[in-house]
Amino acid sequence: MSVLVDNESGVLARVIGLFSGRGYNIESLTVAEVDAAQHLSRITVVTTGTPMIIEQIKNQLQRLVPVHSVTDLTVEGPSLEREMALVKVASTGDKRVEALRIADIFRARVVDATIESFVFEMTGSTEKLNAFIGLMQPLGLSDVSRTGIVAMKRGSGAE
């Protein structure tokens, strides 16, 4: 779900409170200002539930005062979604070379390198990131940091 809200203190807490107060799980959450002139932020929330529960969440979000729009991107036409991850791999020798080779295949970018480790930056679908992280585990995966999913509708129209 993509939720356009006023960029003011307490709004995120109110939106998240709606989920936690009703026992809905949040699988991914991102938020950032998208329009400085109008002081608007976009909250992207990934959650699961039956169609009835998702509709209920959407309706409850729309009733919150700082919310301008709520878009269920899974049902309202084609959309794009991406996630970014930083993946640290500590290895030497052949494992180090193999980690670089796999990173190249996945179009991951080296953003930090030492004699003992690499930090890769990678953007893509959640599935792509999961596959890359899975391949890095036997090669010395030591740390992962992920942004969560960001998404928007495809085409020229705004949400």
C-alpha cells in the first residue's frame, strides 16, 4: 500500500498504530518526503491479509486526518517495486573471487572494500535480493542491511 500523508511529527506513529492496534502485521515499511513544497511524505507498507482485511485496512487509513490518499498497488493496475540492500561479505582467496563474480552477475556494486571484506550495494526486487544474499552465505556473508520496499504505480498518473 502506498499512503500519501502530511509530513509532520506523529503521522507515522498514527499510521503504524492503526496496524498494531488491530493486530495487522507489517512485513516492510518505508517512509520519505516526496514533496517538500506541499510537505507530503509517502509511506509504503507491505502487509498480508484476506481481500476483506486489506480493504478494511485501506478504509481505516483513509479516515486518518493527515492521510491524503491510500493506494493498494497490488490491485490498482501495474506497479513497480524495488528494495535496496547493503551486503557485507568477509572472505579471502577463491571465496572472495567468487563473491565478486556473483556480484557482477547480479549487478551489485562494490561500495566498500578492505583486504578482508566487501560491502555490496544492490537494488532490485525482494526475490532478487534474497537470491543474492542466499548465494553470499557460504562465501562469508557477515552482515545485511535492507531498506524495505518502495513502490509506485506505472504510467503517467500520480497516486
